[in-house]
Amino acid sequence: MKFGVFYNPMVPKYPDRNDWMPGQEQQAFREMIEQIRFADSLGFDYAFLGEHHFTAEYAHNTATEVLLGALSQVTKNIRLGTGITHSSHGNPIRIAERIATADQLTEGRVEFGFGSGSPMEIAPFLGEQAELRRERAAAAGQIAADILGSPGVWPGVENEFFNFPAVDVIPKSFQKPHPPLWTSMSAPGQVRDAASRGLGALMLTIGGAEMVANEVKLYWETLQSGEVKPVGKGINPAVLSFASGLIAPTDELADERAREGLEFFGFGLTGGSTANIGAPDHHLYNAFLDFKAGKGDIREGKGFPPMFLAMGAQFADLPGQIMCGVDKAREMARQLEATNVDGLLINQKFGWTKHEHIMESLELWGTQIIPEFRERHAAHEEWRKKQLDKIDLPVVTSI
């Protein structure tokens, strides 16, 4: 099993301020870059960065490829991915240009994830067409992948959403035929769609190892069904599981350092971040504090399912979250390893979590947990080979 980090960098406002402190956003970016540089030095395999828009405080990563460019200059081995680029509202030629540029800067360390994004984030870009965001995202992702896989002049396309002539899109991707392709999912069963298109799956771990095992099984069954139509020049047969949390020398210290931040992240993830998009007085952290104190919930009446809201209230204690010492984290990783998932991505930048605590958590993972799994990775590769022997399709992957 491989390991990576995942970032939707949170930048909460202070309770008594309507705006961020001078330099606060810049500090968040600089700390994130330093954390990923450190993860690279520790032997982490992946760093995936999400993309979000208009989600103040919750996720300040509107320009993921710019961040990948910065990371390309301070890292050497870690693979850098978009998890995911919003292809729903993007120009696919521009997306391909940015991904290829990042791939050149990293000398072939880019992973290209794409997808639709949430309705409330996409609506300001697409208006009434936001209802077709999934279809448009799939069409744009297909075009971007075709461009990245075209060695010369791309022949152009005409479909429901796009009409482009033949053009020579530059630069070309460093990796041949193109970077590995991914998409993300937030609900059980969505891995079937990813596998049917030959895409790697980035999925939440909030249901724990049992849920991951079911999803991995469904993913590989779909890949082996004979009904796969790859988006790219080959399939990226891979499932990476995403968990939020922080580890520390003791369980108690991890809880002290991470609990409020995880609760805040869960509140944002389950509707808080999009409930008041565009409201001039929106203050996510204050809304979270009100929710914690029983003074109201900005998510109510906004169309979010009751189960979704309940999940946000219990987020820090869901089975797939990590908030513990080394021994418990190692055991959780072993349980995930037993599911045959290909890797674990860890999100540690939430709420007011301190930079030094994130750095300590990374060091604990890198020195006390990951080495054990490196020793057993050959066994996982053998398992993957047996699965791939049942599939007659080319493979484009970094796993």
C-alpha cells in the first residue's frame, strides 16, 4: 500500500474579524508547500490537491495547477495530482495546457484527476447549464485526455458542449502517452462509474475498512467486466482512499490537537462551505461555533439530506477518521491494507491545526508507520498482477 497527502487548505477567519488577517492566506500556502516538501523527503508517494471555488475558509485552492507548479520546484520524487480539476466549467484545451506544463516542470510526476464539482460551486460559472455539470465534466475530461495523449496536431472535436478545430496544443505532456487519469467520488457505488471509464478512483474512507473493501471489490469487478471504455490510452487501475486526521505521540494529544479542526472540516464538507455562497456577511467559523453551541445551523433548509447533516455532526468520530497515536494509526492502515486498496491519502490541514503539529504527524507516519508497508508492497503488486491478468486493456498508471 502506498501513502500520500491530500490538501484542501482551510483558512478560517478569526471569530472577531470579518476578513482574514494580512498575510494569513499566504502563510497557509507557504506552510502547505513546506509540508509537502517534507512529505517528499520522508518518502510519501503522492500529494493530491483539490479544487474548490467560492468556499471561503473551507478550501482556498482555486488554482490547483499554479500550486503544482510551485511544488514542482521544491520536490523531487513525490507525485503531484489534481484531486480533482473541475472540468465541468473549464475549457478542456486550457486544462490540458496547464496539466502538460505541470507535467513538464515535474519531469513526469503529475497525476490528472478531473470531475464535476458540487452544484453550488459550479452554478456561478455555468448558470442554467449547471444541471448538466456531470455530462459537461465528462466531455471536457475526455477532450483534455485526448489532447494530452496526442503526439502531434490534435484533430479537434464537435459535440454537445464543445466545437474546436484541429490545433497543435502545446506543451506536450512529459509522460507518454499521458499522465495517469483519476476521478473522485463521495458516495458508495460511484467507483463503478470510475472503473467503467478506466479511471483511478479517489474516494472517502469515512465508512472505515469494511466500506473500502466493498468499494475495492466493486471497482475491480467492473474493470474485469469487459464493458470498460477507457477515457485515455489505457486504464489507470487504482483506488486511493482519502482520510482526514492527525497523529501524535499519544492518542490524547492527537485528540487535543485535531478534534475541533476535524469537526470544523466536517461541518464545511457536509454543506457549511456552500450553504451561504455569495452572502456578504458569511463567516464559516462563526457559523460552526454557533452550530456547536446549539445556536442554529446555516445548513438547515438548504436542501441537504438529514443524514448528510448528521454525518457532519459526528464527523470527527466516524470510523475512517484518524485522530490517534502511532499504534492505532498503524492498525488502521493495516486494516486498509487488507482491503487491497492501493493507497491511503491523509488530509491534515483543517481548521486551526498548527503547522508544527502537522509536520510532527508527517514525521511519525514517515518514520514509524510507512516503512512496514514498504516491506509488504511486493505482495500487493502480485495481487494486482493477478487482477490485471483478467483484463485485456493497456495500463497507464503509477501504482
